[in-house]
Amino acid sequence: MNFKKTLVTLAATVACSAALADINIGVILPLTGPASGLGIPAKNQIALWPTSIAGEKLNVTVLDDATDPTNGVKNARRFVTEDKVDLLVGSVATPVGVAIADVALETQTPQLALTPIGLPAGKDAYTFRMPQSNGVMATAIINHMQKQGVKTVGFLGYTDAYGEQWLQAFTPLAEKAGIKIVGVERFARTDTSVTGQALKLVSANPDAMLIVASGSGAAMPHKGIVERNFKGKIYQTHGAASKDLMRVGGKDVEGSFVVGGPVITPYQLPDSNPSKKLAIAFADKYDKVYGAGTHNQFAGHAHDVIVVLEKAIPLALKKAKPGTPEFRTALRDAFETMGRTVVAHGTLNWSKEDHWGYTSDTGVMLKVVDGQFTVAP
């Protein structure tokens, strides 16, 4: 009799546990290595995440990828095999994000990438990007170059996926706009000098330079161009949209142009911008905890993850319980069908065919003035 009662009690406990299953999220970020300046702000924002969504507890584990794709894959496989996560988040380093996407696809685990990774058709079936695409941001740069009368440009970018994908996005847009690329030079994230590359590009005498780098690493090539006495305009991508650019670059980056999301200068946005209210709320909360003016592009992407999950998780819960393959698929489906969603970085509208989602007018052109980002004229 007691044995039967124990079995009944155990069954009830298991059923209750299943009903209250936690949602497990594995986050992979570069907390060390060349891209740590991007990963640490994202980690700071994750510390401000809520502890539950739709009545379900969030269990969030953050692992360091050290800006190394091999570490990213190792962390991702641990998350999906040992921790049985429902969602992978990361990385903010493009080569690592690409590597994680392979694990996401293989294990059918949704991934919210915090970097604009380009993947072959079908390879992003379980990967969704929180940042704007390189094409969207390149459009903003091209439009600004045209207003500034730029006719020729030199390209100086990373040798890795971020640099290559930006070159692929920028080149056809420049050609269409009548802007000629007069030189292409590359450098590794770990390089400490671009003297040779800078000399070649400066000798081509372009009207402007486009530097494709990220975090504090974006300052070194910028300084290299300035030190070679380049007098034209210098542009940076959204990978450089953080205070690290000014902290390391100092006076050499004054007057440069950087494309970013609405979160960089939310108080300067027009009231008509749909992201303004949310971006200001994010910036106010982040700066209150971590210091005035410390909010940036990458913390903003981590903030937007929760905006997305608060909309998608309730939809997924209608179909399956967390901790199951069915829930992971339901969460993927929810991302594709949740519709227009305003986030601090713009307006997302993911679909089965489009896991980017941002419109071409999302990018905000910024100018470095007195060591601060301002909306560029």
C-alpha cells in the first residue's frame, strides 16, 4: 500500500516538474581575446535580464569563447548535449557566430546570433540575427558618402568572415552608386600594425576610406590611416560602434563617421523613430548600472534578445514544453511567425525566408565629435 502511494506521489512530482520546466539558455561570448570589448557589454546587459518569461524560469549560462571559433563550437556542443539548452545566444565575434550556426543547424537548436553572420542559403534554418545585416548598414554608409560627394573609396578590413562579408555587401552597392573602390587591403584581428596596407591605400588617394573592424580593434587601422597623412573622410562599420573606438583612437578618430543602430544615440532620434522609446529605456537602465554613456551597440543586441523572447516564448509554449525537441522547433517557428517587432535597434520582421528582418533604413550615421557619437549631418 505504501509502495503504491509512493509511486503515485512520484508520478505527481514528475508531472508537476514537467509542467514547470525551466527554459535553459546557453550564451557564448568573447569575454577575453580581441573581441572582448564587444562581449563584455553584452554580458553586462545579460546580467539585467529578467529571471522568468511567461511564468517560466530562465536558466542562463554564459561561457567565454575567447574570440576563437573552436571554443565557440566546444561551448555550443556542451550546451546542447549536456545542458540540453532550448536556445543558443551568441557570439558577437563573427567567425565564432558562424561556427556556432553549424551546431545550431545540426542539433536543430535555435540560435540568436549577436553578430551579422552571413550563411549560405538553408544553413541559417535555425539561426536568426539580432544585428542589422551588413547590407542594411552598407546602404546607410553609401547614402551618406553620396551626400558627401565621395566618388572613390579605399577598403581596409579584417581577413576573416566579417571583413569578407562586408566587402561582398559594400561592393555592388558602391558600383550602383557610382563610387569606385580603388584599393582593397586586409589585416588580421591580431595584427598590431597596418603600415604597409595604409601606405598602399593612401597612395591611391581616395576620397574616403572604409575600415571594417570591431571593438577596440577598429582604432588601430584607423590610426594607421591617419598617421599616413590621409586627409579624406574615414568611415567605420557597426562593429566599431562603441566607446572603445574613441578610448583607443583618441584624437585620430575625431570627425570620422560610424554607422550604428538607434541605441547609440537614442536621445537624438526624431520622435517618429519607432525604436526611440525602447532605446532610451535601455540606455537609461544600462547607464544607471554601469556608468553614464556606457551603453553601446552590443549591449543593445543583448537587450533585444529579451524583447524577442517575451513575444516568441508564449507562442512556443502553446505547442510544447521547454527541454524538448518539439519546444526548440516551436521556438524557431515562433521567431518566423511572430510578426513585426520593434526592438531598440530597429524593427524586426523575421519570416521563414528572411532571418535578418531589418529594413534598409535602420542604420543611423554617426559622427565622432569631441570624443562622443552624434547623429551625422
